[in-house]
Amino acid sequence: MKFGVKALSNGKARVGVVQLPNCVVPIETPSLLLATRKGLPHFLSPDLLSALPSPDSHLLQFSPLYLCLSYSVGGLSTPTMSSVGGLHQMLGLQEYGFGANLRDSIVCIPEPNSTNKFGASFQTPNGRLLIQPAEYMKMISSLDPNWLVSIPDEVPAWVTEKRNKISVDRTIRWLDECINLKKTDGSIFGAIVGGCSMEERKRCAHEIVKRDVSGFWLGGFGFGETVDARSALLNAVTDILPEDKPRQVCGLGLPEEVLQGVASGIDLFESSYICQLTVGGYALTFPVDNTEMQMPNYQLSNVGSDLTKINLRATVYRKDSSPVVEKCCCYTCQNHSRAYINHLLNVHEMLAQILLEIHNTHHYLKFFGNIRDAIRCGKFEQFRCKFMETRRNHLATDAEISQNSNSICLAL
């Protein structure tokens, strides 16, 4: 993996370029890693992936636990995985980049005592299992991803300082074992943990920088920390990291969280945000491509909108013949209406999730493109402030509408 920074804005926000050996076109960052369970997004087949913005959609994140352990039940062992040429060959996605991480981006429940000195405990299709570095690297060798994240010991925000120190010590020790056991040509991203302890985060970052790693993975976020604490922790870590290596974070998925990460110098984002939206029947609608969102003439509180997304299960869309987002060029918006998706959701057709995931993924990748454009123009902070101000104004208006409605009801 090769990485270089091409533009900076407001000190830390940066546009970079990732060049993978198997990808013909370089991939610009900040970028989104599409979350998968077994190598592919939940509702998108390989032919639908090609319809997404390219090469923005060419980065995928997966957990090897859901590939090797699941397939081994059906007879596809790690030697068999190796014989078919690894993950790229098996899925027919030779020009896509795959990043391996033991943490499942779809379902992850933090447990303070989920690890011990022999390895890390993770939820798998076969139950909760203890994974040791040797077993992990054996799975990685058979899958041959473009890069892997060393085993992290993540802890939630409420653990003690002693537990934070233990998590850092274990993570560093497991990284050393992964480096010693590495047999493939893929790159290793060193995991940086430490919970909400500023000192332990810094200590972990200083130690990981000393190792022979190709990038850095910032874990333990989205586990109960406050917004202000998260920003301080991100900045403290990225101040220590070298400029010429990519930085990946897990747990920041909302648009506001992505902007917070970009402001701290993060390059790659992995989250289950798109999957959760799609399963819930939501469609992203916030402005992209420098277009202004037209506010509907009905009360937003009645349709489950927060100015970033709409709930297409709502009855207000039953006869709405307009596309999900006007002027959106994704397949869903070009060919189908809100009413059709509303119908599919209400009759429990899987096509609803397919069409929603196409739109949501396309829309969110465009959002990342807007971020990169703002950084190149040196206007990232203005872009971020405008987005946040619009969100705050809308939420305040929505709260006022709701309060007035409640007052009327009480008066009646």
C-alpha cells in the first residue's frame, strides 16, 4: 500500500491518495470503507457494486471471523480458501481493496472483561470465541486481504484507568505477535486504543509508531464517550502519528462524526451507518453536489426526518411519485419513486433494502466527495460549520413545532 497527502485545510483535514497494487485507479481519502458481513455489503451483489461511484466504492471492510468460521462449517477451510486464491478471487472482485478487522462493524457489544492474557474474545457465528494472534494470522494468510488491523483490546468509556492500561499493554503485545507471524504481502495497521484515558491513548500511539506498520487504526470509539472527549482524544493521537501513513477509525458513522474525524486528520472510516439506515427503511436526503434541499410542506416531525434522512415507511410517502432525492443520479432515484419503496417496505420485499442501500451508499460516497472538494479548496471548516449549523437550526425548529403541537393537544 502506498499513501500520500495531496492537500490540507484548517491544519489537519487532508486529502490523500491510497494506491493498492490490485487497484488500477488510485483512491482518494477521506473515504468510506463499505461494511460487509461476508465480503459484500448486505444487500448489494457484485454487479450492483459497479454501479456505485468509482473508485470511491472500491474499499471494503470485513471481519475474517464471518468468513473462515462460517465457511468452515460448510467445509471451506482456510487451506481451501488459500487454494482458491483468497478473498479477491473467491468473490470475483480483483480490483477492490479489502481491509480485515476482527471487530464486526455491524454488531459489536463492548464488554469490559471480554479479553484475557491468551487472546481476544469476539462474537462469531459459532458463539463467543477466544481468538489468539496465531489463529488470526492463519485466517489472514488464507484470505490475503490488502491490509489487516492488528488485534485490539477495545474497552468502553466507563472502565477504570487500570483497565485502560491493560488494554494498551495487550494491544501492543498482540501487534508484536501479529508482526512476527505475518506471512502475506498485505499491510498491517497498528491498533491504537486506551478508552477515554488521554495518557493511555498517547502512550499507545507512541508505542505503535515505533513498530513497522503501514497505517494506524483508532479503535474504542462509539462506546459511550462524549463528543468533546472524542475530539480531544482524536487530536491527541493524530498529533503523534506521522503524516505519510493512513489513519483509519471505527465507530464514527454519522455525518457529524465523520466531519469531526476529518477535522482531526482521519483518512478512512468504517461503520455500520449505511447498513443500519437501510434496514430501518431510511433514505439519506441531505444536500450533496452543492444543491440546496427543498423543505417539504408537511411537518418534519411527522415523517421521521432530521434533515439528513427520511423514513420511507411513513404513510406520507404512500402516493409520493417523486424520487428519493431530486437530481440524484443513482439507479434507485433514476428509476423508482418514494411510493414504490414505501410499498416494498410495507409488504416486506427485500428489493426495498436493495434499492435503499444503492441510494444510501451512493449518497454517502457523494458526501465524502464533497468533503474532499472542500479540503482541496481550503474551505473545510466553512463546509463543516455550515452543515452543523443547518442541522442545529432544523432540530431547533422541529423541537419548537413538536412543543407547539403538544400545547395545542393539551389545550384541547
